[in-house]
Amino acid sequence: MGDPLVFAHRGSSADLPEHTLAAYLRALDEGADGLECDVRLTRDGHLVCVHDRRLDRTSNGTGLVSARTLAELEALDFGSWHPGCAPADGDEPPDESHTRLLTLERLLDAVLAAGRPVRLLIETKHPSRYGGNVERRLVTMLRRYGLAEPGPDDPVRVTVMSFSPLAVRRVHDLAPALPTVLLLEVLPGWLRLGRLPFGARIAGPGIALVRARPQLVPALRAAGNQVYVWTVNEPADLELVLDAGVDGIITDRPAQALARLAR
Ligand code: G3P
Ligand code: CA
């Protein structure tokens, strides 16, 4: 088995504000195989890369992302909260790649301009709240970019993830060629350790689950699934998932994982 893929979780988000263009470009510079992002819908139906339901933690706004229009969100600062954005004495303030809201379109444009193969792991958030619109709009956008039916030699290969079996099934029904990840925070009672249900090809257990269940990764793989683990930031966890033989490592520190793999 070859080295696992290294995915930058929300970009190189230990060093720079998560989900900003700067964090993603840093990850590409560091040599990450792929980028992870979360998407949710604005009030006027645009897909934006924001993890939290609310604006308060990662911007100078307050309230729900879904209650704001794209134009309102574009006026906010999504970077200055992060220590990696604090200008040292005499330095210029961070440019807008560090502070501007990232739309999924801008991320796709950046990935397509990377000049090398890049994988993109897109997680849809809160599918029940949006009644399937996130997945429908996502697949429509991926079709427009020619990314919904990926081929092995395509420079950009998209995989869609969700904690919601319903969302995974929906993406599979809308675009059967798109690989999907069923994310797992705990092991649900209904999950059998055979081939994954809902059309998912990849299991996405959290690192806490992998620590608690050392046989989980080998069992999922033996049943013919791939396994991507999140969020692997600590050196001891990196060793754990490498020993377990995972297919993908999702981390806030892609440079650390790549150095461990001597890449
Ligand atoms: O990559 C999967 C992981 O991102 C899921 O958790 O909360 O970081 O979106 P969260
Ligand atoms: Ca995520």
C-alpha cells in the first residue's frame, strides 16, 4: 500500500485563518495532496466555505451565516481573529486573501489554477436545515465546472463528505460517479463493518473514534472501503493512523504530515 493522501483541513488552518484563500494556497505550497472545506448556503443561495453555523467565532459578524446575503458576508472580516494574521510591528496588515469570505466558486477557481493535480474534499453542512439544497446546488456547480463525473487523469478530483447519511445518499443519487465519504463521529448502531451503505465509498472516522477502536480502520478496509481520518494534528495520532494503514489523513498541519512521510 502507498502513502496516504494528505488533506489540509480548512486549509493550513493551524497557521492561517481557516477557510481563507491564503490558508488554502499555503497548503498547496506545502505540497498537500488535497484540501478539505465545509460548505453552507447564504440567505440568497450561494455556497460559501464556512464551518460554523454562526459567524461569531471566525469573523467580525454575529448571527447565522444562513441569515445573511453573500454581499453582507463579503463585507465581513474572516481573518483578523486568527493569531497568524496579526501584523508584526511595521508590517503591512494582511491582504484580503487572509480576511475575505471564500466562496466555493473562488476555491474551485484557485484549485483549477494550481497547475498540478489537487483533490478537493467538500463537506456539506446541515443538510436537514436546507432540505437538500446544499447538495443540489453543489452538484449543479460541480457539473458547471466539469467536476461531477471525475476521471482518473483529471487535474482536480472532488469527493463529497457528510455526517448525514441522507446527504451522502442524495449526492450519490444526483451524481453517482462522485465519490462520497460517510463521516463518523461515533460508531452508529446500524453500521455493519462491511461495505458502507448509502453509496459511500470512503469511511471518515474521527481520530477519537480511531483511538477508542484500534481495529476499526483495518476492519473497514478489509471490507473493501477506503478510510480517511480527521483531524490528525498530534504526532502520536499521526503514528496511530499510519500504523492502522489509512488511505487519507485530514489535518490542520499538512506540512507536519508530509514531513513525517518524507515528502
Ligand atoms: O474532515 C472532516 C471533519 O472536517 C469533520 O469535522 O467539524 O471539522 O467539519 P468538522
Ligand atoms: Ca469539515
